[in-house]
Amino acid sequence: MRKELGIFILLVALCVVVAAINPRFLGLANLQNMGRLIGTYGIFSIGLGLVIITGGIDLSVGSVFALLGVLLSMMLTEWGWPSALAVAAVIAAAMALGWLHGFLITRVRIQPFIVTLCGLLFYRGLARFIANDETKGFGSALGFETLRDLASGTLFYVPMPFVLLVVISAVMWVVLHRSVYGRYLFAVGRNEEAARYAGVNSRRVIASAYILSGALAGIAGVLMAFYTNSISPSSHGNFYELYGIAAAVLGGCSLRGGEGSIIGILIGTALLQVLQNLVNLLGIPSSLNFAVMGAVILLGVIADQMFKREPVNA
């Protein structure tokens, strides 16, 4: 709780500073755009947080977005699939990729870093091959306006992705913090061998975390594809996994596993988007976004190391 409170105070202070520097920060259009981004990024960041809590990592999310975006566009505009079927197929594909990661990690015993790094390369290459390296999109979204409104519309001036994030966060909060399954996730992350001796099916728990992460990445991928309406297979979703990892680490998820919270991940996501908004409002070159991400992840790891409990000597 101490970590969450600290990062929340930092978020409030940063908002005050940004609003003082540039009053446009509090404009309705800017707040809606930022809320839309927080909603989309927050959804897949929660999935990455679950994986990190188990002691794993997922570097393939950005490439998954490219692959899913290309497939979704082709399903709707070229193959003539119904909207509901296309979305269900994309989310199912994302879950299947999560299952594959979990299988390779738990059964074949390959390190999560290696598995998802290979996924980062493979899915990006597959997306480029399927799309013939051409940019895909949805045009005027004729026939699937509901999906477009879900990504770009509002509900009582609140962006729909943010509304979805609130709903998903509430469900995942119960799953992680008020269920036996949530306790298993933390137990496996703290000590997989001890959890297994205690009767926890650690392999199944770890694999399920990657499947859940895949499902959330699928939902976020649909929103992102319709929000941008331009899916370049070579660049769509580039480095987005960094945003999710940074949000989780900032929010208190330990890269050693066994620690983290949904509230913390949400605050971390909001903080990153406020930082990006500050960069844009001040006219700082957008290329510095990556420098900000690197610095944020480094500071998060340093803070995590400083908060690490020292072993008690007998």
C-alpha cells in the first residue's frame, strides 16, 4: 500500500505541475484523449502485471498488436466476417498465443524472456508477411461503426476505453485480491517450488496468467486498431510492451515476482500518460518518449530494490 500511495502522490503532483505550466492540460479534449489512452494502455498493462506477479515477463505484446490489427482489418474489410465473429476470433487468437507462451515456459522450461523475445520477432514478421508489408485500416468503418465508437466514442463525455478499463479493473481486482486464484498467483511468484509443495498447480497457474494477459491484449488490440485506423505491420504497436512493463513496475509490481496490485498498475499507467502528455504540451521531441520510458523503468527497479526487505538474521 505504501508504494501505491507514493506513486499516487507523485501523479497528483505531476498533474498540478503540468496544469500550471500549460492550462490546456485541463481542456476537455485533452482530458478525453488522455483518458482514451489510459483506458487502452491500462487494459493490457493489467495483463502484463499479472504475468510479472508470477515472476515472468512478456516482450511480445507490441508485435501481437500488429498481428491482431492486420488480421482484424482483413477479416472485416477483405474477408467479410461479421464484427462479433472477427473480434471473438482476434481475442481467441491472442489467448492461444498466451497459451503457447505458457506451454513453452512451464512444460518445455524455456525462460519467459527468451519465449516472448522470440514471439516479438516472429509475430511482427508474420504480420508483415500476411499484410504483404502494406498498411491496413478500416476506412470509414462502414458496417462496423459500433467497434469504432467503442474505441473512439464517449459515454457521458467519458471515453469508452476508459469505461471498459474501469469494468475490467473491477473484475481483475476481485480476481487478484479476493480469490483463491489470486493468492495462487502471488504464491507462485514468491516461490514457485514452495507453492508446488503446498499443493498449488504452479504450471497451470503460470500458464493461465499468460492466457489472461493474452485476452486483455486482444481487447486492447481491437481498441488500438480502430483508434489509429492505420495498421502498419512494421511499426504498429512498436515498444508498447515497454509501456505496460513500466506501468506495472511503477505501480508496485516487483520484477522478482510475488508483488503487485491492480490499483498500482492503474496509477502507473496514468502517470506514464501524463508524462507523455507533458512532453507533447511542452513541444519536446516525441523521440524522447523512449528515453522517458527507459528512465521510468530504471527508477522503478531501483525503488523496488530499495524497498526490498532485508533478510532477518537468526
